[in-house]
Amino acid sequence: MRKSLKGALKGGVSAGLLLTALATSGCVTIIDKSGTAEPATAAPVAAAEPAEVRVNPVWPTTKDAGLIDADVEAKIDAIMADMTVEEKVGQTVQGDISAVKPEDLKTYPLGSILAGGNSSPGGNERATPQEWLDLADAYWRASLEYPSKTRIPLLFGIDAVHGHSNLVGAIIFPHNVGLGATRNPQLMKDIARVTAYEMSLAGVDWTFAPTVAVSRDKRWGRAYESYSENPADVAAFAGKVVEGLQGEKGGDEGIQPGHIMASAKHFLGDGGTLNGKDQGDAQISEEELANIHNAGYPPSIEAGALSVMASFSSWNGEKLTGSKYLLTDVLKHRMGFNGFVVSDWNAQGQVPGCTTVSCPQAFNAGIDMFMAPDSWKGIYENTLAQVKSGEISQARLDDAVRRILRAKIKGGLFTLGAPKDRAIAGHWENLGKAENRAVARQAVRESLVLLKNNGSLLPVKGGANVLVTGDGADNIGKQSGGWTITWQGTGNANSDFPNGQSIFGGISEAVKASGGKATLSADGTYKGKKPDVAIVVVGEDPYAEFQGDRPTLDYQPGDRKDLALIKKLKKAGIPVVTVFLSGRPMWVNPEINASDAFVAAFLPGTEGGGVADVLIGDKAGKARNDFKGKLSFSWPKTATGLPLNVGTPGYDPLFAYGYGLTYADKGDLLPLSEEAGLKDAGVVNVDTYFNAGRVRAPWKFYLADTDGAVEGDHGTLKSPKGVVTQATVDAGAQENGRLLTFTGQGKGEAYFAGDTVDLSRQTTGELAISITYKLDSAPTGPVMLALGRDRFVDQQVDVAKLLKADGQFHTLKVKLNCFAAIGLNTTQIGMPFALRSEQPLKLTYTAVKLASNEGDAVCPK
């Protein structure tokens, strides 16, 4: 604290005023003569209502981070004295740039904007850095044109979760799953510092990071955003990341140029949901919630984090966004958090009794700022009405506004000026500069974990003839993962990373420097002399959030094409090093067995040369850098994906927490069991084709017309003649839906296909093909639903009259035995779902799968 309470009193601040400010934030209590602790209250500052719930002592208290400052509180008093209730409510609302225009801010006094996962200047995800700065500046200046006695700067937030990853040319660091393996807190601080610097170049004020989740079920689609399954690791990193982002004393003395505001997330328990379901329910005790999943919050608070983001998820059935006990009584009062709490993307709509445009329950529970990307206008108008009616008290509103203004003042927003006027901003020659890339390259080196090195194949001699293959070898987008330029991280080309290097690029550079040769081969073929060694770079394709949720941890169930590539090279007598890219440990026993050496590289980001720094030795074969990475997540012995965490009963991993070989370790890894531990139905996904915003492996999606078929998923897809198109849309959550548009200019078809599977058991088991859909207009002709061996050998039924066209989502279920009854061979199904129309039709769908036919399943006549 710049001014202690004693110093503040000497400086002329009244005791009542200062104590009230402190009590409002849950920082100080007053003990009466009976020894009972009561919140301090005194006019003229309105205080939040005191907590009435006794907090379980399992929750920790924290050291004061200095966010409460007499000078700052006095400034807040002066500002709030001139604010209208409309302006106060505006401060509590954040809209997304895709739904808020700069001119809107001249009418609506919003306190914040964000650029969500796929939001970008002009809708161009590959906008130039200057366009990002222009955008930030335009919103900032427009916000100050709102007619007001006050001039409160707009706060601009973005998900910079592994570098300023929305910005083309920015450094992309390894995701947290890899960083946890470094065991290097100081490196975390350096990474955060570089991230803050590159965000400052673009005029951005605030990142929604660090993620301090403790992932306990690796099937979770956000597992790669977690540092470790061990809460002690997360605690060791969390405060350092906040210090790197905000500066060591950012919460106390204020954030200086080159640093930005942090937001610890997602409070609380998102890494402990049942079955690893994103936005699911953590069905655990309060002790487990506090001792494991809260580990990263006390260090973040003590480091001065100015904001915390509440989780989408639930704790024992109660949505965190609506939990007054956890948000107010625990976080603000018990743990003394004096910054503000922001909700997640439209999370208010998931609170019982709420909608995305109206949720006094969440605000009264302790949400200070609604992240209302496309619902901002409705939530503003309804929250304003609820304050005026008394449903939300003036004290609660004032508490929220005070917390937001405190963060803005501490965050430097009142002194930095417009984004384009800031000293650091716009100096693009400093984007991706060498010394900052060196930090990322160090992070890659230290995050690599060596799982197998039979025959001491690694390090590869620098002068060797090296074949580099696999779909991740020369693919910076794949090695960077989700939250990279786009939300899901898909569709990125190497040209989108002007300051980056692929893994092949790094290997080629290292080998060439020692007189060797590296050849890139997409399919593992080669010409001339047999290579001395093959480096196969494969792994998960990019994903984010719930679209990464998995039923098991079996890598490439069914069609193990990467295993086939490894075996082909081995059959040719070529030693194989496999570099595995993934957002989590996975069951890859067959791939490990087939490889001579196996490296878990996780998602290393744009500095692919860091992989070569460790794998490629000098000309004599001596290591230039040793392996330092140690597993922060236990590696599974089977593919079930059931929770596997160090220190728990029955702990039996393949590679334990902390495992990681070095070049000093000798001896070969014995062959591993290739029994996945799954039933036959679990080995190949036969029942889910599209869910949670993505096509489910091993199935693929196609659009077809009379000129043929095209395959794809994200973004916009067109059949060869354009008869049918598909676009990615938001349908209750980001990008979880697809909009099919049949033009009526011929026969169009949308279908899922893959290797044939036997669905006879599912047919006799009374299952149905199910689609969750929405129609605004009724079909004008037949809409055929088909199943079959492929698109040429199938059976179809007309479902046009079964489709409801009221703009609401419905689920249509058609019994599998309906198709069997008209001649379908259910033992040979390679196309489990197809939709066909020759008439104009627009249909949005969010799920296609097999489901129970109980109750509402039908057989069309």
C-alpha cells in the first residue's frame, strides 16, 4: 500500500471514509466489544451489504496486495459523486466488438469491450497489427464522447492466454500444459511480461489470464490451459504470471506502461467437473474445492490481480456465476479480493431464472461486470431497471462500480491516454523482437518431456541425413493449438506467423548448421539414400473449450494413421523419433511402442526451433541442450480417461507425475501393453457424429451435389456447384452450431461419413438417429434423411412434415429400425446421417448422434 491507514489519516482522509472503503471491499472488519467481527460501515460511501453466511475456515485468508489506497478511493468518491445511475450501470457491462460499434458508446456508457475468440477488426481474423490499434483507439475515443460530467476511459480486454495470440506477428508461447513441465516460475513471469508488452503495442489494457484451473480430468477440452494436476504447481506459477503481466507492484503502486491488467480465471472448480465436461458440474466437497481448485487464487490476489473471472461451471449443482457464497462471502470477504469479478461469455444466461439479457441474481451474487458480448444492450437496460426498482440495491451497484473504477485507476487507464497516444503503442518493429522470441524458445526447450529414448537414439547427430514427416512437422498452426489467431486455432497457415518457425524449420536450420541435411516429406516417402533417422511430428488438431471435450483419451481411435506412418518407416529400417503434439497426456501406447524415441512436446507455439535445440546435437552427436521437462500431468496407462492424479487412492499411471528422462538416463523402455482398456464400442466412436461444435472422430463431414463432394468443418463450406453451403454459427455458445443452406438450385446433400461400422446392435437396442435443429421457415418440399453404406447405397425417409419451423431448437429422432424395415443393411454403415433437399431450406443444427428412442422417436410414413 502506498499509504497505510495511519498515513492516510495524517494525510487528511477521514477514518470513517477510509474504513468504509476498506470494508466495502471486504478488506477490513471491526471487532465490537463482544468480540464479534462486523463489517465497517460509515457514510458517505455506500457499502455492500455485509455477509451473513459464516464462511468455512477451510478457505484461506490472504495478505493485503495494496489495492485499497486512500488517494485512489478519494478519486473514486469524486468520480462517483458525478455519475448518474445510467453511467454506473454502464460500467458494469462489457460488449463484444462484433456487436458493439464505436458510435454505440456515444449513447451507451459501457465500461468495457472485449474481442472474443473470433472477433477482429472488420471481421478479419488476420487483420494487421495497425488495424487492431486503430480499432482500440476508435472505441476509446468514442467512449469519451458520451455526454457526462465524468470522463471514464473504456477498458479493452482480450484472451491473450499464450501470448497476444490474436495478433498476426505476435509471439505464441507454449500452452500451459507444457509450461507446467518446466517447473520454472521465473520463466512464467518472463512470459507474462513479454505478453503484456506485445499487448501494449496494440493498445490493449487487459488479458483474461492467467488460467489457474487445476485440471483433474484430462478429457476436459480446456485441459491444456491448466499448468498441472498438482495444485502446488499452479500456486507456484499463478502469482508470478500476475506479476509479469501487471508489474511486481502493479496492484499496489499502479500498472506502468508496458504492463496490462490480469484476470485470474475461472473461479472456481472448472478443472474438477464430472467426466471433464466443459461448463459442467464439480461434484466435490468444499474441502476439495478449497484445497485443490482454489490453489491459484490466493497467490494471484496477493500479487495484486485486479480482476477475477467467474466460471461457467457449477459446484454441486449451483452455477458459480450465481453463487453469492463463493463470489462474495469467500472470494471478496474471506480471501480479501478487492478487484472486480467479471462473468464469462454470456454465462449469466445459464443461471436459473435468468436470461442472457436479464440476471439480477448474478449481480446480487457478486458479479461486478457482465461479459455480455451480443446481449449488452438488453443486460444494460434490464440491470438499469432492476436498480431503479430496488431489485438490485444501490449499495451493490456502488460496490461493483467502485471495484471497476479502482481497477481502471490502478490499471493506468486514467493516465495512459488514447491507445494511439501511448508511448509504446504502434512500434511494430518491436513486435516479435529477438530477445522476446528467445524467452519463448527457452520455454519450448524446457517444456519438452522425453518419455522414451531406446538405444540412446537422441540426440540426433547434427550432420545426419534426417527425414522429417507427419502433419505437424511444418505446421505452425497445429503446433500452437487453440486460441491462436482464431478461437479454435484452425485454418492457420505458416504465413500467418511472420515471426514464427515450424518444427521442421528449426530442425532444418540446426542440421544444416552442422553440415547435415533435413528433408520434409508429407507422407514419409523419400528419394535416394535412406535417411539416417526419421522425425515424425504428429498429434491433436487445434481446438478450444468444450469443442475439445473427449469421451476417452484414446489417440486416433479406429484409424491410427499416424501409427501406420511410423510403422512404415520402421519397416524400411529407419530409426524413428516421434514428436507428439497434444493438449494433454493421451493413450498412445501403440505409437510409443513403434517409435525408438518419443517426445511429448505438448503445444509449443511459434518457436519451433526450441524443439531442435534439444533433439538435434552438434556434428559429433553431443547434446546442445538436455531435456528438462518433467510431467505435470500423469500419463495414462489405459485410454479410459478416468481421473488420474498424483496422491489419490489407486494411483497407477504409465508415466508418473514428475517423470521425464534426460540424456544421462540409460536403458530401454520395455514394450507397453496395447490393451486400451475400452470396450469395443469405446474403441471407435459409432454414436456421436457432431456435438459441442465439432465433428467427432473418426467421422468427417461433407457437402455434395451432382458435381461431387467436399469435406470440411469450421468456417464456410460449399458444395462443388454451390447448391448447398454450411457456415459456423453461435447457437447458445460460441461456434457450437452449423447453418445449412440449400439454395433450391438442384439436389444438395450434407452428410457424415467414415469407415463402415456395424450398427445392428444399436438397431435392435431401439436407438434412433437424432438431430437437434432450428428452422425459421417450413420446408417447401421433401427433406430426406438417409443412412447407408455410402451416399450411393442407402435408405432414406422424408422428414419434412416432422420438422418444426418456429425459430426454436427441437430434437428430431427417427428410429434406426425404421430404416432396417425398408431394407437398410445396418451391419455396413459408412454414412450414418445424411440430409438432402432440392428445395430452398435453411436449417441450423447443434448435435447429430444416436440416442434412445424412448418417448418421442418416430418412423416417418
